[in-house]
Amino acid sequence: MAVNSRSFADAVVVSFGARAARAEVEARGDDATAILEPGNADACSLRVAYQPRHEVVTLFLGVEEVPLELSLTGPVDLDDVRPWLGARVEAAVDGRYEQERTTLRDGSLVSVVGTFHLDDGDVRHVYRRRLGWFRRKLRRRVTFAPYE
């Protein structure tokens, strides 16, 4: 079933919002974002955005809002996206997501390797904010807690 971005964001909030301290939808023009903020400060905050004109669903993870994108080949179909998105959102909400962050000494983010611990195995994603080779980097693993 193809949906618009507002319906998509509403579906995310309905599916996962009960476990969040704050669950709401922000809409701007044709784009809408579902926001899930945990009550536990050690849990992973989430934003899920669907941008129909770019045909992409983006999951923003943690305080730094590390993006993970799913490119589509047309309007979003909830039945097609639900397994991919649901598994990752559930893992983050359940505390089965972690990030290995690489920063410079001043604290600026260089890259993140995120790992979702899913029922059928671990799934990793890589995000690079800065390209290049830096001599003085710090690596830190962050394991997020469950929402409740």
C-alpha cells in the first residue's frame, strides 16, 4: 500500500511510540518525520523521515543523528519497507544497537560504524562525516540502553 509521508510517519509513531517518552510527527511540506525520544537518557533517540520527492526513507540514530538511508524505486509501500525499518527501529528501542564512534581530539565526529543486533544476525552500517586521514583520533564504543 503506497502512502504519503505524513501517513508513513504516523504509522511509525503508532507502531513504536508507546515505548517512547515523546512520540510525534513533524511535517514540512511534502516531508514528514516521526520522532521517538526515549525516557532513558542512555537509549538511542530516533527520527524516521520519508522524503517522497527523493524516494528515500532515512533513519537518524542517536544524539548526532547518524543517518541510515533506504533508497526506494518509487512511492513508499509500507508492506515492503516494514521488515527493513521495523527490525532496525525495534533493535534500537530494545537496546540492541551500538555505535563505534571515531572523533578527533576536539570531539568532532569523523565516522560511525553502527551495529544492529537483529534476530537473524548483526547488520552494520557506516557513516563518514569527514573524509581524509587524521593522526589523532579517538574511538569509543557506545551501547545504547532499552527505552524502558
